[in-house]
Amino acid sequence: MGMIDQIQQDITGAMKARDEHRLSTLRMVKSALKNREIEKMSPLDDKEAQQVLSTLIKQRKESVEQFTKGGRQDMADKEAAEITLIETYLPQAASEEQVVAGVRAVIGEMGPVGMKDMGSVMKKVMANFAGAGVRVDGKQVSEAVKRELSGK
């Protein structure tokens, strides 16, 4: 069963359970997927759907940060709960240790590198994680690459 079909099935389940928060979040996700499908003018495959969900998570993380700065903890908690729900439809995210290990492996393969090589290191690390089917945050990878390159 595809991700979009699973989300539709979960919407039905949330309606039956009268779970308003879950239902509104799933409807928002379905709407974002449908909008992307309309833009593309063809059905989305699971990889494209995952990209849409990753974008939604990134937006929610930024919102949590802004709400926390603004003293709106109730809204930040709501956004955080949406992140948790959306993440259930994505593959497991890489841990900090996995990201650092991936960065070190790429730097080891490339030989002596400096800060000027950050773009090529980032590109290879992101490609390695994508090839392995592991979800990773680009910001997290960027910070790890900066630490590793400046530490040498």
C-alpha cells in the first residue's frame, strides 16, 4: 500500500475515533500531497511524497522555533505534535552519531579536504544517505561537516 493510500485510510480511522487533532493534521498532509500532485500534473510516487512530508516537517520545526521565541508554548506544542505524527509516515531519521559517522567516512574517502570543499562533502554525504534510504536533515549534516572540517 502506498503512503497516500495509508494516509487516506488513517483519515478514515481518525474520523471514526473522533480524534480532531490527528484528523486535521492528516487532512493538511493530504492537502499538501494533492497540491504537489496538481503542480506535477501526475501522481506522486512514495519518494516524492516523502519529500513533501519532509518539507512539512521542516516548516513545522521553524514554526516551533518562532512560537517558542514568541512565548506561545501552546502553539509550539501543537506544531511539535504535528511533527511527530508526520514523521510516522517517513523512514527512520539518521541519529547525530550516524550523521557524524557518514561525514567522517566521506571525508576519509576524499582525502585531505578543507573548508573550501564543504559543498562537495555535503553533496556526497547527502547522496550516501539518500542512497541508503535514510532520512537526514540537511542543516544537521551541514553543522557536522563544518565541525569536522574546521577540526582538522
